[in-house]
Amino acid sequence: MSIRIARGLIALAALGAGVAACSRGSDTRPDTQAGAPSAAAKDDKITIAVIAKSSTNPVFLAARTGAEAAAKDLSAKHNITVEVLWLTPPQEDGQVQAQRIQQAVNDGADAILISCSDAGKVNGAINDAVDRGVAVMTFDSDAPQSKRFAYYGVDDLKTGQSTMAELAKLMNGKGKVAILAGNQNAPNLQRRVQGAKDEAAKYPGIQVVGAFNHIETPQDAAAEVVRVNNAYPDVRGWAMIGGWALFTQTLLTDLDPARIKVVAVDALPAELAYIEKGITPVLLAQPVYQWGYVGVQTIVDKLHFKKDVPQIIPMELVRVSKENLGEWARQLKAWGFNDVAASYLKM
Amino acid sequence: MHGFLRRLVGSQETGLVLVVVLVTLVLTLLAGTHADRRTGEIVNNFWNSFTLIQTATDASFFAIMAIGATVVIISGGIDLSVGSIYALAGVTMALVLRGAGPMSDGTTVLLGLATCVGVGLLCGLLNGALVVGLRVHPFIITLGTMWMLRGIAFVATKAESILVPPSLTAVAKASLGLGGGLYPVPMLCMLVLAILGTIYLTRTVMGRHIFAFGGNLEASRFAGLSLARIQLGVFAVSGLMAGIAAFLGASFYGSTSSGDAQGYELYVIASAVVGGASLIGGKGSALGAMLGALLIVLIRQSIRTLHFDANYEWIVIGCAIIIAVVVDQWSTRVTAKRLSRAADAPRAAA
């Protein structure tokens, strides 16, 4: 008996120690205390749970920075308290996102801002949240069949088309190309791939050898590019509908700019070297910081100012090339990216 | 009566229940409160019906698979393919129901359940047949089928996320009179399956054979047990449980895809191990697996409820698993020493 109790207590102590070891610094903690009513119920406080696809993807970390900046700005500007709770799972999982939505509602959040890993999986949870009085807005990847009040993001079909159109222009409308396609289950990426294929069909000289899926980590994506290049030595262009592979440095040496051209979506600090070297003459940047900033702003407009907001808020892509590299680098720096190379900032 | 109480208090599950209760108490005390949006009533952030049922629901999918995995682990094997069986069973159900077209709600639910259970059972039997037939360690076989089965699911769906008919969701999300927003069905299924699993393992001949097989293979062979049948049986049970979990998961969340339950096999095995199953076989229980899953989900929930940095989740879970196993081994050694001393005492007295 004593052993069993000791086991229980040790496990509990371990749990306590583990939890105590956790940093509180980077997460916003609501100022609710045991026994005290939550301020979430007050009109001048808005708690927004942000649930992106994965906390290991740098684009969502930028969105988090944007959301937290918007919360700070709006709190100061309108004399209200806007609070952001980061509930993003460590890796992509629609089921875990649905659980996080339920948890946010149970914890008394006023609104949820979510990028859906799998719309089908989160539709029910979003509808339940809305039925329980919590406003839900989507960004990046939508759940159009749910009761969310608004979506902010790019038109994915158009993004795929633009990526392939830029690549076709660089290749003078002829040659074999491959599409780097990310997670095969993500509906927004599937639409981008479709857009890229549709656009390629407009160029008789362009031949798509395939759309290649991979785990959405920089290393896996870069390895896939190398594998495909070895398997298809005559590939002359890559349409990357996400920037994963360019978050590594390895392709700076593995890709020959004289032989292969790349056009990719996203333009984060790690990718800028590819523009400089000429491997990726064009990056189509999603202003990912704005996912968080505009998302929080829109929610505050709706909940606090009772404004009507459009159901679809389109995000425009920014074309980044050598001509505006310095300007874009400074923009990234201003959005909180600390890893922008100083040489680009001086351009 | 005294003996029963002694066994109850000294059982592995009692220790786990104690830990679960203590974690629940700590969370309740530290969680803080908020005003309910609809009623304005002040509610505890953790100790409220929504969060408690949500926590149990989150655990139920792991727990049901962990009950099956525990049966395999007791036999001295391992099943790494449960997540893939979950995904394949779910997408097969969705494809079958889509192909079958509109049907009555009852027929839809029965066909969906039969498909999931059938696919799960078949996959389990395949694992068992390969382990027995090829005489290859279950780790290797199920590592292979983990990829194969997910690949089949991927090819079959062409990476599409398929919605399941609303009648399935209506069953999995039935409030059973508790009111809107409360969905106790997965939790109840978990409890029922844990009880059935306990009866299977402790009150049936097959259950006893599994413990014997995992505890001492040579003795089982000399005792004339059908070893192939036992191995086939444990993998069939594991597949069956993954099929049931897939039915509940796909129905509850309303859609299914080939990417479902990716990496869940590790949570499932962790639940079984935290629940007291020994990876060398011969030890474990269905109730322990359920409690192990609950404890892991509670640890995850505590990080969220107390608003700690979620990035530390994996570190905390990893530490908890290692500590649980180390403490378990330590207690086994202490118990063995105590028994040995007790056995030596009469001899010394003589």
C-alpha cells in the first residue's frame, strides 16, 4: 500500500516539477485567479484564442507576433484589454485543433482565430463554439461550411496560378517543372496545387512532372527537392506552393541557378538568400504577420465596436524580387523578425 | 471482505486513480474561474461539466486503442500500427458510406460501425498472421504495416478529407439528456470497453492464456497452449479496438482522412505503459490503460488550463512516462524483496 501511495505521490511530484519548469514567459495568462470572477465576461476585455496549424512553422510564429502586437495596439488605442491566448498544437492535427477549440470555449474565451488543418474535422467544434456564444474567425486555411463569421487569407487557387505564371515567365514558357506540394491532406495546399496545374496547362511548352508531397518541415521538404531532382534530371523549374524547402541553406548549394529556377510562396528571412543568389528570382510573400494582426483587429471590430465585417477578407500576395529585397527585409524586421540579415536591411 | 479490500488498496489501478484524483484536485484549485457566457454563472475553469467531459472525450480515443495495445503488450508484443488502422478504418467507412448512397440513419450507423470494426479486425488479423507466419518480431511487422496501411488509406482517398454522414455524428455527439454542448458518448464507450477488457483479461480462459504467454513463453509452450492462436488473438483484439476508436473518432469529429491519428501509436503505447503494462510482457490491465490515457490527457490539459507554455507539453509527457516506468520497476523490485524476506522469515525462525 505504502509503495502504491508513494508511487502516486512521486508521479504527482514529477508532474508538478515538470509543470513548474515550464516557462510562462511567452504565453499570455489570463488574470483570472482562483475564486475570482473572470474579466472575460466584462465588456472592456476580449480574450482571443489563436489556434494556428503548427507551432513549429515560422509563418505561424509571425502570425502570433502580429496577433500579440494588435492586442497591444488596440488595448492602448481604445482603452480596452485585448488578450491573446496561443493554443496552437505542436504539429498539424485537425483532431487536436477541434479539442483546442472546445477547450478555449470551456476556458471562457470570447473569440477564436483559427487556421484549419482539416476543415472537416473542425467544422463541428466551430459550430459548437458559435452556438455557445463564441465568435470564430478563420485565417490562412478556411472552414467555409462552418458558422465562422469571417475568413482572412489569400485565394489559394489564385496563389497556385500566380506561382506557376511567374515560373513560366522565368522559363520562357518551356521546360519540365515540378511542384512542391506540402501536406497532402491540407485543403488549401491542394487548391494551390490545382491552381498551379491549371496555369501550367495554359503553356504548351511547360510540362509538369508531378506534385510532390512531403512532411512540412524544412529538412523533409529540402530532401524531397533533392530526391526529385535526382529522379528527374531534366527538371528545370520548381513551383513551390509553400516556402518550406527554402528555410534550409542546403539548396543554396544543391541548386544551380543557371540550370534551375524556383518560384515559391512566402518570403521569410531565411528565404531571402535564395533571391540574392538568383535561385529564386521571385518569392510571392504572404504578409503572414497580418494573419494575426488583421485577425485580432477584425474580431475587436466585431465584438467591441459591433461593426459589420465582410465574410471574406482577401489578402494580397507581395511580389518580392531583387528590386524590392531591401524594402521587404525592413518590413520583416518591423514585424518582429529578428533574423533578417543586416546586409538586406541596408539595401 | 478484508482480502478484497487489501487487494483493492494494493492494486496498481488504485495508485493511478489516486494520482488522477490528486491532479484533478490540484487543477481545480489552481485553474481560476470565468463567467459562463450564457448563464453569467461563475464557473471553475477546470471543474465544470464541459471541461471534464471534454477531457474524458479527448482521452477516450487513446484509451480505447490503449486497451487493445495493452492486450498485445501483456503477450510480450507491441503494435505500432494502431494509428494507421484507425486511419484506414475511418476512411474505408467514409468511402463505403459514400458509395452506398443515402440510407436510413440506423442502417448508416450500423454499416459504418460494421465497416470500421471489420477493417480493424482484418488489419489486426493480418498483423497476427504475419507475426506468426513469418516468425518476425511484432515490432518489425507492425512497423511495416503502420506504413502500408496508412499508404492504402492515402491511395484510397487520394488525400481527400471525407465528411461522414450527419447521422453518425448525431450518435457520437448525442447529449443523452445532459444538454447542449455536452457529449458523453465517447467517454461512456471508453468506460464500457475498459470493463469488457478487464473481464476478457481476468475472467476468460483466453485472457489467462495471454498472461501466461507473456509471462513465461516456455512454460506456456510446455503447458500445451496454442501460441499461434494466442498471438493471432491479441493482434485481432488490438485491431478491433482501433476500429472502434476510428468509428467514434470519425463520427465525433465528422470527417476522416488518411492523415488521421498520425503519431498516436506513441500516445497509445505510453498510455498502456503508464497504466502499468510491462513491455517485457505478463503484466498490464485494461483499466490501467484507460487510467494511463486519462493521466496523459490530464497532463496535457493541465498545461492548457494553467496557461503554461504549450511548447513544453512533449517534455512534460516524456518525463511523466519515464518516471512512471522507473517507479513501477522500483516498486516491483521492492515488492519482490519484501516477498523474499517474508518467505525467508519462517526458515530463519526454524
